[in-house]
Amino acid sequence: MTLDVAMVEAAADRIAPYVDRTPVLTSRSVDDATGQHVHLKGEHLQKSGSFKARGAHNKMLLLTEEERARGVVAVSSGNHAAAVALAGRALGVHVDVYMPADAPAPKRRATEAYGATIHFFDRVNDDRDELLLRHVAEHESVPVWPFDDYQVMAGQGTVALELLDQVEIDTLVVPMSGGGLMAGCATVARARRPHIRIVGVEPTAADDTRRSFAAGRRVTIAQPDTIADGLALRSPGALTFPINQRHVDEVVTVGETEIAAATLLLFEQDGQVVEPSGATALAAVLEGHVSGGHLGVVLSGGNVDRTTLTELAT
């Protein structure tokens, strides 16, 4: 199996009753600060607070009745966990989630509120994939991987499917972690707009994809320490990486101060509550790392509390 536009289109039809068609926002403060025409895809307004609801629902809607009866298990710093938990509640599927002990409180609360059973682990010392695979072996649960699954990628690609239908853009700017959001979106964008420029953005402290692109192979970095917790992975996905190698024109990085500034600009100037991971792509635009024509920028998530926003401002 591989990923193609037909899979994304099928995913869009499948998940339509369960997720929102999110708006494209404009911001005078952003346009004035950048001198660009910036269109913000508001995935922070999505159900469960992030784009992750799309991939989780698509994957779980494809499970057989026997698989649903066995339950599912996921590993996540928060947004994927909440999305899988939400899909589980909608479909009547039990969900176990392995989550770092230092995951942000809003993400923990949302996951618990949707009915998942949470198992905490140490982000630095524990192997997250090993924990998930051990759970699968012991309980026969179905794994719902956060990015390295073609059906998850197809669900995430519906972000770009909507965006390209909503507005004309010359450049697509997407935050990158494991690469599932980008793989889905880049597959759609390259097929629908062959000459579009596609740019990925990572925190400087979590630049595993940028380094992997430079090396021509997947590389693994030390556990990142970044306010963009949803982007703090050590290596891009095995399935996502070759797709992104094929379609993405460039990967740029932004520092912690720049990510915080983008998060605060959205909150203070536009009243948009976007988490640091979700504001990372915009940070690259604000810093002048991406320019040219009309820009489509994905705001990938909004699960952040006011305490964190206050801390960013100090």
C-alpha cells in the first residue's frame, strides 16, 4: 500500500459526519507583520482541538467489528491521544493511551474526559513504541499509530483537501513532527497544484526531519526539549519520510522565542488560542523564512491553557 489522493478523498467522505470542516482565517496583524497574504487553516478549532481527529477517525472507522471489540491502543504526547479517545467514544471502542508524564494538562484532561485509560511513561527514558507493542502483545489491542499508517496520513491529508478548496495559495506551510500531517497534505497539494511550494517547519531543538533531509536518510536525534511538545520526536516516520522526501521542497526551523512570539501574537492580537506546536509554521512565516505569493499556513492544534500562555509572555 502507498498513499494517494484517492485515499484522502475517500477519507474525507468517511470522516465527514465526525469532524469539522475548519475555517480559513486571515489576520491583519499577521499580514502587516510579514508583508504577505497569509491564510491560516484553523485546525486548532477542530474537534478534540487538533487535526489529529481526522486521522484517528479515518483509521478507526476502517476497523472490523472484531477489531473494535478488542479495543485500541495509542501512544501520544496529547493531541493524538485525545483524538483517538474521542473517536473511541463515538464508535464505542475502548481506548488505552500511553502518554508522557509531562504531557500538558489540557491534553491529559481531554483524553480522560473522552473516556480513555491513560498509562504514563517517562518521555526521556522509556521507548514509546516498545510500550505500545508490549501492550498489543499482552492485550491483543489494535495499535493506532500517530503518523506511520497510511490511513492515518489519509485522514490528515483532508486538511489540505479542504484548504485548497477554500482558498487559492502558492505556498503550503505545515508543522512537522513524525510527518503524517505533512505526508497527507503534501500528497494532496502536489497532485492538485503541481507547482505549489511545500515547506515544512520544525523547532530548531527538534530538527530531526531537516537533518534527515540533509543526510538523505532517516536520522535519530537526542530527545528534544521544546515548548512545542507535539513536535518533540527523535526521528521522522519510516512510512512518512519517503513521501515527504518526494514532495516537500524545504524544511526550515524556528527557535523557542519565535514559536512563543507567534503563539502570543495569535492570542493577543487575534484572540486565537493556538498551542506552540500549532503556531510553529506561522513562526517561520513571521521570521521571514517562508515568503512568496499567498501562503497557506496550518495552525495544527489549540490544546494549551492560559497558564502556559502567561508563562510564554514572561
